[in-house]
Amino acid sequence: MEFGWIVPVIICVLVYAGVCWAIKKHNFHPEIFAFMGPCLMIRTSRTGIFDILARFRRTFLVYGTLGVVVVAVCGILMTAMIILTAYLTMLIQPDPSPIIQPQNLLLIPGVNDFVPSTFAVWFALVFAVIIHEFGHGLLSRVENIRVKYTGILALVIPIGAFVEPDEEEIEKSPLATKLRMFAAGITNNMVVGAVCIVILSLLLGMVVPGTAPFVQGIYENYPADLAGMQPGTVILAIDGIPVANTTDVSAILAGTTPDQMVQVLGEYKGDQQMYDITLTSVPAEIGNATSGFMGVVYGQPQAIVDTLHAWTHPATPGEALVSALNFLVLPFSSITGSSSFAMLVTDTPDPAYLSAPFEGFWEVVHVLYWCAWVNILLGTFNALPLGPLDGGQMLREGVKSFLAKRGKEQYALPLCSMITNLLIVVIIIPIIMPYFFR
């Protein structure tokens, strides 16, 4: 087992701990540095950007009110989905899922098996947290609540951003103000996620399918495999005859016989290579042709483009639901190799297969996809009525207001705590119960 990464991680942790110890011991610039548990808060009291945007108060009040509705709907749907998942787990008693592993419950690139450590993912995570906290800060100022600090939260490395409104002013605010302020971060995440999806859809509509004979798969132990050809190879010529598409390849092979050797010029990841391939007979399950057979499966780029268009331009509510589900599960299916659309997550397809309209196109697609995915995931998760989350704080304030009018405010916190604990149990059931069914 490789442990080469442990030493640099330990060094970084020790350096971080030493810096934090020095800051605490010498009370170094307390107006800039503070602590939230083990996390270092690097903050500033310069929050003028919120005051500038707060001038559009009426617009943001409408935005905040709509956000409360969106968060309430998301919270209800997410809670119902979690309860249904727990119920189905108990009913079906499935085997443990490789997806639901402890490390895969954390949205940490490189630690989660399905979240790669790429620039696009890290950018999306930081961007989503900044957008989330910015929403809280903006609605606080719109509601005339003072924002004391804003800044970066670090735990060895920067892990997010924060906004620190005045707690006393929040406590004195009416219920509608509190709900709008708590919902603003989630609303921002959902809106940004939706905007990224729209831009992504427009960009994917610019992709042009390639026409070159692109090898998508190779039959094991057949001639192409034995000659060392790899999936992803573009065939350029056969026996010195240039080929521009699969029709050209078929026409040449139609004049060959089994056991005949052909020289295939291919290009794999930019490098050209000549393959000496001794053809074999066409397998009976494929056809009854008497010509030679290389043992390759050609990609269908037009089919990929058509499917991408269907995903991004659903014609009915049912198709929209399927598109949404495909969008959410794509990281899992792409990493495990069960999807042909890894180009949206991490892959950069060969230009001979899918032609991009400009340089850096697929890098932009990766950033947009992960920004959409992370923002929507962060938003919907925060909408859950769990104590420390925004949805939980909205539930707490709503229950407090409801019970206060009836003289029973003292029951609000115990009731919300009970809901949080029950929901945590329901969340844990699909994770741990499959191990008891084995």
C-alpha cells in the first residue's frame, strides 16, 4: 500500500497547527484572525459590496421571498426522498453499495471515489461556498442587519468562505426577515446551478460529431487486440490507402480474407503508429461475411451528439426528469465506466470523435458541469431540516414563531432537536443497514 502522500500531509498539518498556535499565543491581529473550533477564520470588516447591492432592496426582497418557497419545496422533497430510501432499504434489503461508503459521503475531491481532484472540481467547491455565503451577507444588508465580518475559512487549506451577521440584530428581526436571510445562500446555489446548466446546454449544442473511423472498443484476443491497438485509436489508412470514415474501412476490408495481413496506420493520443494485423473470420454472432475481421468496434459520435441534445433539450416533463437524474448520477456512472459521457466530467474526447468549437472548450464544459452539480447538491442538502443547516434554522424559527403565538415557545427547541435526530437516523439507515442483511 502506498503511503507517500502521508508525509506531506502530516507536514502541512503541523505547519498549520504551529501557525494557529502562534496566532493564539501572541493574539496576533485579532481583528483579522479568529477561530471556529480547529478552523482559522481570516476575516475583514470591509463589507461595502453588500451595501452597494442592497440599494436594489425591493428586487432582492422579492428574490429572497421566492427563495424561501424554493427552499421549503426542496426541503420537503429531499426529506421525502430520504424517508423513501430508508423504507426501500428495509423492504428490499439490498447488498452494501460501493457508492455509499464512508469516504463517499464526503464531498472531498480525491477522497470521494466519484469526485476527482481536478481544477474544475476544486473551483466549483470554492465558488459554491462563496456564492452561498454571499447570499446570506447580501440579504442581511437588504434586511438592514449589520454584517460584521466576511472572509475565508481554512483548515490546513482554505475550505470555504463565511459571512458573520450581527446575531443580536438577527434575533430581533421578524420571522420573514430571518427566513429570507437563511434561505438566501441556498437560493443563490440553486440559481447559479441553473444558470450553469443553461450555459452548458448552449455550449454542448455547438459540438460537431467527427467522421473519422474512431475505435471505441476492441474484442479481446482478436487481431487488433493482439496487435496492441488501444480503444481511442483513430484509423488513418489501411495498406497505404487513406480512410476518412468507417465506410472507407468497410470497403477495404470487404476485399480481404481471413488470415490475410494488413497494415493499419492509426493515431492514438496524437501519436501515429503502424499495426501489422492478421485478420480472422467474422464471428458467427456478428454476421456471416467471408471477409477478414479486425475485431474493433467503432464509435458513433452522431449518436452521442444526439443523446447530448436530448439530455439538454427535453421536450416533455418526463424527459426533463430523466435528464435531471442523468445529470445527478453522471459522476458515478462515468467514473465506473458505465457511461459514454465522461467528457462532461473529466475526459477530453479526441477531436476526430467530437469536434470542439474552440480551444479549451472541454475545460470550460468541465467547470460548468461541476459548478452546476456542486451548487445544486450543496443547495438541496442545506435545505434539509437539520439543526445546523439553513433548512434546520428556518424550521427552528418557523416552529418558534408558531408556538410563541400559542404561549408554548419552550417546546420549540426540543421539537426541532427531535426532528433533527429522527432525520439523522433515517439518513443513516441506507448506509449501515445493508451490512446487517449480509
